[in-house]
Amino acid sequence: MNINEAKIKVAALKSKIDQWAKEYYIHDMPSVDDTEYDLAMKQLKDLEQQFPKLVTSDSPTQKVGGTVSDKFEKYVHKKPMLSLADIFSWEEFEKFNKQVAKETGTVDNEYYAELKIDGLSVSLNYEKGILQNAVTRGDGKVGENVTTNVKTIKSIPLSITDKSTIEIRGEIFLSKKEFTKLNDERILKGEQLFANPRNAAAGTLRQLDSSIVAKRNLDAFLYYYLNDKDSQTNTQAKALAKIDSLGVKTNKEGRLCKTLEEVKAYIEEYTLKRSQLDYEIDGIVFKINNFNLHEQIGYTAKTPKWAVAYKFPAEVKETKLLDIFPTV
Ligand code: NAD
């Protein structure tokens, strides 16, 4: 393929992805499934890697997907809320680990494995022990202040015992059970159905009427702890224990993986267990456990380089992608 052919394909991919992102992030109503979206994104990334001249700052590969609605007050995140780089195979994990090894000087890195909850991220800011605000990721830099709605979620405490300035981030989601209940009610009322629990959770959290939010039983798992004054909490394992000790809910399926064999075993185990969980997951997140290495390994504009999202291979719909580009 020459650069002119690539340019046409890149433009077509960008336009498709931008349209799908609008449906997903703004209207909470996707017209394609995530696998199709991920495949288009992967193809765009591959083309941009092959032809770096075609990379532009407005490319979906360069920015955190999401927008900030005017319905809510805007909030500037203290630290950007980033996305995660996706991988789809064990070979890609090994490649990621080798890249990490260049920075850390060893291939024997400790990873903390967590389920990738299919919901939407939230940032909780506690001051003097009180939940001051709760904010969506938005475009990564600026989010929507959805505090009133988040206060209706039972698993998020309005106050914690620690009085320091603490930010805790995690994922708000709707369980499979609550999702089925919600859609059943909508069938009876003749209302449009939600496509999946993730979109139902996102649509619910961005409701203007918090009494509707309260009825829908959103839930949350928190996984990120930021407290500038706390130097003791210096690993992801300790951060999760700390969040737990504050009475904030964490997911208990996570595990420290000390070897690549343990990483592989975790992937195999949860690929099988996925369907038995009462909430949707779309993959597994592997994070370098030692926080001291995070700054050393660094970030791109869109993702940390010290973590990766292993997406389940499941229903990879090659044919759909071919439909988009019959000539590929
Ligand atoms: P992402 O969902 O791929 O990954 C980053 C996010 O993962 C974080 O922001 C966080 O919210 C979440 N997460 C869940 N569990 C986590 C954990 N334990 N640790 C850290 N983070 C965790 O991020 P994205 O940039 O929003 O990616 C887009 C995703 O949305 C893709 O999966 C894509 O398929 C989907 N999408 C689908 C459509 C569509 O039309 N179907 C459109 C846009 C995006």
C-alpha cells in the first residue's frame, strides 16, 4: 500500500470511529459492538504506525475518547484521567513486557492483575473525610460533575475516616441482574432498550434527575488511590488495601502476578470465569505493581505505558471489518 492509498483508508477509519465514539460517549447508544470498534481502531493504529506522517493530533488514536456535556458543571481533573492501551493476544503481552523491561531493566516485572470492569470511570475527591465531588472522565482533562447522582450509589461512602485530601478513581457499573431488570421494565413501558450494561450505566449516571439514578442500583469498584501525603502506599496491591480500609469498595478478583506464568494463568482463569460474574468485564488490566516505576516508564498523551488492557479475544468479527473495507 502506498501513502496515498493509506491516506484514504485512514480518513475513512477516522470518520467511522469518530461517528461511533459520538454514539457511544454522547448518546450512550452504540450502533456497533465493541469488537467492531476495537478492530477499526487497531487497523487505524497499524496504518499510522506504518505511515507516521499520517498521524494527526485529532486522531482517535491520540486522544482519550469522551466528551463533556453542557448538562453538568465542568471539573478540571487534578491529574488527567487516561485510557489504556489495548492488546489482544499473549504475544502482544510479551511484546509489552519487553518494552517495559527496557525502562525497568528486567523482564521479571511484577504486575497487578485486575478485571477490566465494563462501566464508566469516575473520580471521587474527598476533603477532610467528606466526599466533595464525583466527576466523570470526560475528555480526560475535564470531566462532568455528577456528584448528586454518585451520592445515590450505596457502595460509595459520603464520608471516610481519613481526613487528608484523597482522590479515588474507579468504575461505576450496572450489574447484569440490574440491567436485565431495567430493560424488562422498559419493555413494559414501551421504551427504547439499553444496548448493554455499560451504556445503561453511562446513561443513568448522566441523568439530570437523581431520583431516577437512585432507583437503578448502580454499583462501583474503585482501584486508583491518589494522596500526595501518603508515601507508604507505593504499590497497586497496597493502594487497593488502602481503598478497602477506607470502606470504599474494591473488586476482590484482583491478584499480584510475580511471574509471566502467573500472568498467563490469570488470563486463562478469567477468560473462563468471565461469564459467571454478575457484572460485565471486557478484559483484564495489568499494572506494574511498583508505583516508583510508573514515572520511569512514563505515559503517552492517551495512556500510561506501565499498564495494558488485555481484551478478551471472544467474538472477533473479522468479516465485519472486511465489510468496511472490501478492498483490504
Ligand atoms: P477503555 O475502556 O478501553 O480503557 C480504559 C478504561 O478502562 C479506563 O478509563 C477505566 O474506566 C476502565 N477500567 C475498567 N476497569 C479498570 C481497572 N481495573 N483499572 C483501570 N481501568 C479500568 O477506554 P476507552 O478509551 O474508553 O476505550 C474505549 C472502549 O470503549 C473500548 O473498549 C471500545 O470498544 C469501547 N467503545 C465502543 C464504541 C462502540 O461504538 N461500540 C465506541 C467507543 C468506544
